[in-house]
Amino acid sequence: MFRFPKLYKFKRLSLIVLLVAAFATTVVNAKVKGVGHYGYGKVATAEEIAGWDIDIRPDGRGLPPGSGSVEDGEILYEDQCASCHGSFGEGVGKYPVLAGGEGTLTEERPEKTVGSFWAHTSTLFDYIRRAMPFPQPASLSDEETYAITAYVLYLNDLVEDDFVLSQDTWDEVAKLPNNSNFVPDPRPDTQAVRCMKDCKKEVKIVSEPTITAEEVAAADDTIVKAAAGNENEKGASVYNGACAVCHNSGVAGAPKLDDKATWKARLALGEATLIKHAIEGFQGDAGMMPPKGGRMDLSDEDVAAAVKFMLAEAE
Ligand code: HEC
Ligand code: HEC
């Protein structure tokens, strides 16, 4: 026979149902009204969003209407920028140099300027608009920003003195000379996998051996020239670029390239195993061989070539 629950239980139950329902409606209402997940705050107006949304993409998307000429830019620049950045962009005192420096990037002391180093004109426009002049950031009008940007391009010999910068002429200057030297970082993301079962009971934190600047310099100085008969050029170049830093001098316990006895003993494992260890990394008694020597941009073939080079050198 069906029995009703005792009255007081029924009441308590309905109270809970009511509370849950009330809470749910608040949340739903909050969502409907758009006042945020937790029911407070307010929706930003289109105007407020526009105030923040001022970034400009390299291709010019986001540029405001308007234009500015090199000619007008010169007057504005002299007035508002030259006291710090110099009339020719040469930089006064400690203030940044804005022009020149072409061809210095490979020198010991590269001069990184808009013309020699920067990739996109959008960065210049955006930076000036947000941050300059240093004492009064964001004080320039869009027209003024166009004009001064055009003038800084002119100081870098990138446009003629009659150039006018606007959405229409943007494409002509969107990419700065050093643009093609910016490349996507080829290294993969490394994502640690969280252990969910059978995990280590105790985690011991050990510090990895570090390589000193002197050791790097020493390794830099000693590019290994392949021995006669070792024609593995690819292996040699991978070795010198990625492995020599440890294996030349025996840093961090790495078996030295010219330590023939060690390599002979290791070769007993078979070449394939050594290659596998070099690709996947290997913790031995001597130390820690990081996967691919820490150069995850190398292909397995590159690493294999380097190992073959090393073994041939050690013969
Ligand atoms: C009072 C000195 C001062 C004035 C005036 C000034 N700047 Fe600057 N500018 C600086 C300083 C300081 C920095 C570096 C800021 C930083 O790195 O945080 C800088 C950085 C820059 C940079 C980036 C340089 C780089 O290579 O990183 C540009 C471009 C620039 N300023 C343009 C301008 C323009 C255009 C004006 C005039 C509208 C202007 N500045 C006025 C002091 C000044
Ligand atoms: C950060 C230092 C470091 C770099 C860079 C490095 N290695 Fe090693 N490597 C080691 C150490 C340390 C060992 C010794 C591990 C052990 O046996 O304890 C080792 C061992 C090896 C071994 C022997 C593995 C075995 O099973 O005996 C090979 C092969 C090797 N490395 C190849 C390479 C190649 C190829 C590169 C470049 C792509 C490279 N290493 C870059 C530190 C390095």
C-alpha cells in the first residue's frame, strides 16, 4: 500500500526543493540578464568595449579611420618625441634608438630598432598610441599617431617624404624589413601527465646538472672537424650544434667524444639502442642524457645521424 511520508518530512523535503528551485532560477536569471556567472557585475557596453579594444593586427585590421603624413609627423615628432629619441631617431642619452642599426643583428651588440629588428608596423602604431609620449601616454589623436608612425618609418628609410599612412596605404608598409626572420617556435609543448594510480610513493627532488657559461664557451670554441673517412656531414653538423656542448668536454657526466674506451663499451648495447637512448633520453650511472640533447626541434633522423657520427669518430 502506498504511504505518504510523515508530514514533517514532507515539509522539509518541499523546503529543499523550493530552495534548490529558487537558487536555480537566480542563476538562470543571472545568465539571462547577463550579470555574470555569480550574479554580480554588469554587461560592458559597446562603448566600454571599444575603449579597450584598440589593438591593431599586422594586416591592419583594427586601424582607426584617418591618415597622417610624414610631413605632419615631422613637426609632431620634433615637438613630442625628439627630446628623448633624437631628431633622427638616434636616441638621446639612455632613451631607445628608433632608427638605423640595419645589418647589426648578427653582431656582438645588435642595435635593435624599428627598422632593423621589428616585424610589423602595427606594433609601432599600437605602441605609440598606447604608450608614447612617455610623459603623456595615450594623449595622441589617431591622425597624430598615423603621422608620427609614418615619420618613424621615414626615419628608417622605409618610405619617401611624401608618404601618407592610412588604412589604404597600410599594405605597403605592414611588414618591416626583418619580418621574415621571425619564425614560429618549432619546439612542441611539453605537457606533464598527471599520475592517477600506482604513483610513486615518494618524490625525490634533485637538481639537474647545470652547464656553466665557461663550459658553453669552451664547447663553442671547439667545433669538431670530422676525422678522415667520416663523411657524415649531417651528423657532424647536428653533433656540433646540439651535442658538442656536453660531449666535447664531458659536461655533466657525458661520455667524451674522444673517450674511445667508453664508446666501445657502450657500443656493446648495439647502435640501435644507443640511437634510441639519444632520441628518448637516458638516465645512466654517469648522468642524464636528455631526450635529443634537449633539442626537441631535431628529427629522429638528425639525432641518429649524430650518433652515427659520434660512433665513427670514436672508432
Ligand atoms: C620623456 C622621454 C620620452 C618621450 C618624450 C618619448 N618617449 Fe618613446 N620611449 C621612452 C622610453 C623610456 C621608452 C622605453 C619604454 C620601455 O621600454 O618601457 C620609449 C620607447 C619607445 C618606443 C619603443 C622602442 C623600442 O625599441 O622598444 C617607441 C617606438 C617610442 N618610444 C616612440 C615614441 C614616440 C613616437 C614619441 C613621441 C610621440 C615618444 N616615443 C616620446 C621615452 C620617451
Ligand atoms: C646536457 C648534456 C647532453 C647533451 C646536450 C647531449 N648529451 Fe648525450 N649524454 C649525456 C650524458 C650525461 C650521457 C651519459 C648517460 C649515462 O650513461 O649515464 C649521454 C649519453 C649519450 C649516449 C650514450 C647512451 C648510452 O646508452 O650509453 C649517446 C649515444 C648520446 N649521449 C648521444 C647524444 C646526441 C646524439 C646528442 C645530440 C643530439 C647528445 N647526446 C646531447 C649528456 C648530453
